[in-house]
Amino acid sequence: MEKIIWVIGNNRTEMIDAQRQINSTGSMRAVCLLSFEAVERAAIAQNKGEHSRIRTPSLIVMDYQMAVSEEFQSLSFLKKQEALAGVPFFFMVDNRNREIDEDCYQKGAMVVLRKPFSKAEILRMERTAWQHEVTKNYEKMLQKQAGDLQAAREIVRLNEQLKARNELLHQIFGRYFSDELVEVIMEHPEGAVIGGEKRELTVLMSDLRGFTSLSEELEPEEVTNLLNLYFEKMADAITQYHGTVIELLGDGILAVFGAPLSSREQTEEAIAAAITMQNRMGEVNAYCIKNKYSPLEMGIGIHRGEAFIGNVGSEKMMRYNVLGRIVNECSRIESYSVGGQILISNESLTALSCPVEIHNQMEITAKGIQKTITVSEVIGIGGTYQLMVANVEFDVLSPVEDWILFNLYPIEGKLIQEEPIPARLTQFSCKRAVVELEDFQAELKVYSDVEIFAAGKDGKAVFTGVYAKVVKRQFDRVTLHFTHVSRSFQSFSGRFLPEEERSQNLKQG
């Protein structure tokens, strides 16, 4: 059966010439529609299923100049016609250029043709029209099979093409969701629309410590390989406990528990995932040590509350996202954590139904939020999980006999203050340092960040470019946890720590 091609344009001479070229193939028959009114009558006849000499087209070719002159009225009308859904659409133009081509493609054209048509363009029309008819007949066959088998799932098993598509979707979604969630998405495709809902969720955020400085020393391929390994280990831990990876933020991760599938154990699952993530950092650092990179640490924050969850964006580009105050607060909680630590809010702890081991409770403030947030460090979780953070204990601090001055420059926001707080180093390891402030009344809050400039008795620099977080303070005695170290710091630690101790610290890192 010959394929029907609708040719739409208001230049009668050009339309007759186009009709002649298309009809010359013998396999296609062109129907010229010379005005919007003609287009409207033909389309309405298709929608009503009326018997008409104008059959449903296998391809629509529209003159671009006519479309522009009528402000794309005919094109907009055709796109709204249900009977014409899926019919391929071409534009034909007098002269092609990049600007016109881009406009045509933005309006939905598959192909842009130049008038008069070349043999290759006629052949392309014929092939496109044939492919549309084959696809349409294939869809009818699938519908008949669905009716016979009374289940669309049977079609998947009978049709290898659909099976391959589903396997591909499993591979893509499986990187972010658990197997159970992928099955729900596959069975309910109506979920792939813009919109969402407010729901009680548990948010988990993680971030690497020291990765930025390490990445500056490595080649791009090395950075990519390290990040891929890290994300693979962490994403597996999240999906293992039914979490959903929302976004990879540089070297950090944003994940939620309790969505898209609701879960009464969402917070327990988030804690179990966080502990597993911290324990898998050992595998990441084994790779670092093998390749002679500096070991990495990760901080994690967990928070629970009401948030918007759903598809956000446009019809052409959207992603599954979580929005709300708890996301911002969780980011703040995570920023207070040091490497190897999991901090959780009290709102999360009150929702637990199984025992969790915690310590080091403290109050923190979130930017833009007046009230303080109470958080605790998670060490382990019982119940059916039975998980503990493998490296809870800090490394061993060694006493320092030499006189070493630590000038501590507080960091407020992202600004490093100009006036340092002097302190003397008393104990030291690759991860921590204990110092005594020269002025015990100096304002230095717990969990504030500082930049360290270390100097010897002669005033010469010992190391620079080191950052730390204040994790403990008793009067003039302050414990610092290093969050970023430099090469000069590594040389310094080599002088003060025995080789055996430095190796042990690296393994624990």
C-alpha cells in the first residue's frame, strides 16, 4: 500500500512540484494542503474517524516560510491532534543555514529538506514513512498480543526488543536505586512526570576530606579512577539499605531514605548505610596507598524531617530531587563532622526503633536558622543490623618536646581571619594535635575551623597550608583534628613520628 504524505504550504506552484516529485516514486502519494483551513479539516476528519479521501499520513512535510508567516499556527494545531501523534514531521526550506536549522529542530522537525528535493531527500522521506508504518503495525500487533495474553508483562517476555530495553533501564536505574525500587519504577512508568509531594524523609550527606588538594596533584585520569571507585563503594552501601542517591556533589553525596518507597525503618537504614560507608573507606584508602596517594577521610551528616521529594525540571530535562529546610540543615550537620565521623540530629534519633550507640552530643547552628540543632556522633547500631564503625578510636598521640608554635587563624564562613591565636604544640599525630593556648581567654569555639601556620623557636616556618577543626577544648587545652594537610606537613610528621606509627596512622586513615 502506498504511503500518504501530507505536504503543507501556501505556494501552489511549489506544492505541485513537491507533489510530482513524491508521487514519482510509486510508493508514496502526496496530498497538498494549501492553507490552515485545509489542514484543520483534514486533521479533524482523522480525529472523528470519518471516511475521507485524505487518509492518515505516514509523514508530514511543512513549508518553513509558510509556518513563519502564520506564526506556526498549523504546526501548533497538528501537535494537539491525538490521531496524528507519532507521525514524523519534516520542514522544507528555500535556503538552509545554521539558524534556520536550529529553529526547525526546536519546533520538532526530524529532518530539514531543501526545495526542490534531491533524490536522496525523496529516498529519506520514503524510508521514514515506511519505518513509521512498520512501527505502527508493530504497535497494533503488541496490542493484540496484550489482549490475548491479558498482561503487558507477557509481551516483554515474548518480545526481545522490549526485553533489551528493560535490561538497559535496570542497568541505568540500578546505579542509583535498589533492585526493589527499580521494579516499582518499571511497573509504574506514570511516575516519570514532573511533580512530587511532601513527605517525612531521612537525608544523608557525605563529603571527602582532603580530596581537593589531592586532586590538584593527580592527573585527570587518576582523579576519575579514584572518584569512580569511591562512588561505587558508597552508592552500593546506600542502595544496600534501600536508600536513593539523589546527586553526586563533586566529591560528596546527597541521598535520601524513605523515598520513593516509604519505609518505617528509614532512619535506621540511613545509619546502617552511613556506618557501612565509613567502613568501606578502608577499601578506598587501600587503593590510595597502593597508588602512593594520601589517604582520605569522609564526614557524614544525617537529619530527618519533612521535605519535598519528586521530579523537578521541564518536560525535556528533569531529575528526581529533594528540597526543603532539612536538606540545608543536613548539609550544615555534615560540615561539623570530621573525617571518619557520623553526626546525627536529635530529630532522627527520636524516630528510631532499635538501639544506637552514640556519644559527643553538641549544639550547632545552621545558617539562616535561628534555633540550634542538637547532634550526636554515631558509633554503632543494633537490632537486625549489628554494625559498628570499624575505626572509632583515634590514632595514638605522641608527646612533642621541641618548642613548636601553632598560629591558629579562625575561619568564619569562607574568610580566614587576619589575627592568629598563638598556641604551643604538646601532642601530635598524623590526624590530630593537642595545643595549649597562650591566652586561655582567646575566643576559639569547639567545631570551628582554623588554618595553621607552624613555626619553630627560631621563627622559621615548619609547615603551612594545613587546615583543622577544633574537636575539644578544656580551658587553654585544645584538640585539633586535621581536615587538610600539605607536603610540608608530611615532612614535619616524618621528623616527629616513628615510621611504624606513621604507617599505622595511614592504615587507620
